[in-house]
Amino acid sequence: MKLIHRVTLRLSIILLPVLLLWAAAFYIAMTDEINDETDDSLEDYAEMIVRRTLAGEELPGPGNGSNNTYILEPLPKGAPQQVSMEFENKRIYIPEKRETEPARVLTLTFKGNDGRMFKLTVSTPTFEREDLLLSVFWHLVALYAILTLTVLFVTTFVFNYSMRPLYKLLEWLDNYQPGNGADDLPTTAEVTEFKKLSESARSTIERAEKFFERQKQFIGNASHELQTPLAVLGTRIEWMIDNTPLTEEQFAELAKMRQSLHRLSRLNRTLLLISKIENAQFNEKDDVDFTELIKREVEVYVEIYGYKEIKCRMELPERFIVTMDESLAATMVTNLIKNAFLHTAEGGTISISLSNGSLTVSNSGEEALDATRLFDRFYTGGKSGSTGLGLALVKSIAEFYKFGLEYNFADGKHRFAVRLK
């Protein structure tokens, strides 16, 4: 998940409880204010009735144009002589509407001129609390939606604008390849953290370039220096075999030495090739026909491993063009096909197909290989005679051209797939 999406999601989540608390406080404050205004009106109306009652004046009738209603009744003798006033919310019956409505009710006891106690109940219609609560809820939903969209828009705009220097730096790092040198680092904004990050990236790249150059020189020099004595040793062993009278035991030992020397020489050439690939020293681009290349390599290995009587089935289009270095294409195809023939038991089967932009090489087998180490250098999986560099070389070529490379085992078949397009 991108940082901007994570920040926006967290802001949206934080807004919800904040708005819920705000809605609760708003509802309580609004109901208190309405009740306060209503209570003031009821007090004034009750004061007017008490005053007229004590003065013996005519009391207001039910049709006086006011929403207030009242009931004045004397209390029985012996009732408490204490004056009291109490407000409460009730539902009262409205004869005109023939239904009950919510109302604010004031109950007041007072002493008349003759010393008797009277009870005055004054009420006025008020709001439906359920309706108000529902209205507040839907307004809250609308407010949350508006605020969330606003936060999304504003945060995205401000964040993207503020993070432009970081995005430029990340793009610059993505495009950097060791050995090719680094382009000029993009200028960052006057933000301390971004400036420090840019300086750290620049110094790290410079160190990486120095180390990479030293490694490249060392590998190249070591491989070339090794190749000469290896060739000399091979020539001398061949001379000894051809020109020296040897016992059977001596001949067997020299043959073993020659075999080990050939393996060492092959290892050295493969390591040198991997080093060149990783150093991006293959810049040639040709239109390589993989169909023709596969047919040519299969023909060679069918002849070499003919004694195994392996059945090889190919599903290839007439042409399959990939733009890459021709020698690397041949190396990749050769190693995949050789690996299949080498590790297929006698009488086994091999399938090679080119479809949907992928090269797939399958061969029969007994159990799955260790996919976590399969493409590591010098991993042989317990197979004798293998250098453990063939699939590592395929992986280096695939990574160099950003091809997809995968392995799986199903239905008794090892399957290697390279997505070329």
C-alpha cells in the first residue's frame, strides 16, 4: 500500500469517532438550548396564571392563541405547604389532533390568598426527539462523506505536491544500474529531510560505483589470468597422454586430471560470462528467432543423449522473435535444454513450447527440487557432474533483460518457464 493511501485511510478512520463525539455533543447542546428556551416560556406563562389567580382576575381560555395549555387544581387539605417547581418531558394528549405529542411540562405548587395550596400544570408542545436524533444522524453521515472526500482530495494533492522530490529520487534510484554510472541527482526542495536523503543516496551510489568497478576489474583479471595456466595445463596433459609411455594406472589418473581441468576451465568461463552479464557488458540487440534457435539446440542434444532414448515433443510457432543479444539468447536456451536432457532419466519425456510470450521447458522427474536454491550458483541438488552454474546463468540473463523466470513441479514434471514478452 502506498504511503498516501495509508495516511488517507488512517485520517478517514480517525474522523469517524471525532464526528461521533461531535454529533453527541451537538445533540445534547441543542436539546438543552431548546429546553432552556421552552422552560423560560413556560415560567413566564405560569407566572402570569399565578399572578391572575392571586389577583382574582380572569384566567386565559383555551383558545387564546397560545400553544400552552394549563390545568389549575386545588390540593386537598393536609397537602404539604411547600412551594415547588419541576420541569419534565412527557407525552400529552391533544384533543384537537386526537393524538399524543411530546411536550415540555412545568408542574408548580403555590399558596393562594386563603392559604390553600394549588397545583398548576403548564405544558407546551415540543420537538420529537427521535426525529431530531434521526436528522442529526443523516446530517452526520453527509458531513462525514463530505469531510472524507475533502480530506482525500486535499491530502492527496498536498501530499503528492510535497513528496515530488522523494518521487524523483526514487525514480532516479530505480533507473540506476551498477556499472553504467549514475545520472545527475535531481534537485530536491528546501526540505531538510529530503536534502539529507539525497546526499546519502549520492554518497552511497558513489561508493557502490567504486566497489563495483573494483569487483569487475578483479573478476575480469582473475578469470583471464586463470584461463592461461588452465590452457597450458590442459595442453601438457594432452602431450603427456599422446607422447609418453604410460601404464594403465597412470593413464587413468591423467584422464581424471584432464576431466577435472576441463570442468575447472568451464567453470571459469561461465563465471566470467555471469560477471559480464551482471556488469551490463552486453549491449548488442538483435532480432533472435527462438523457434530456429530451439530446433537447432534440440537437434544437437538429441544426438548427444541419444542413448537415453528420451522422447522430445516441441510446440513451436513458425517464428518467435525476441530482441536481445544473440549469444545470450543461445546461452539461455542451451542451458535450459541441456538441463532438461541431463536430468531426465532414460526413456523419459521432454516438452518444449513457445506460446503466450513464454518459453516453457518441461521434463519428467520423480520429486520437486528446492525452488529456494535452484537458481543459486554452485547448487547441484546432489547431481554429480554438474557445475551448478547453468540455471544461475539463465537467472542472470533473465534478470538482465527483466524476463520472468519460474519453476514448479506438478504431475511428475519439472517445469521451467521464461516470460520473454
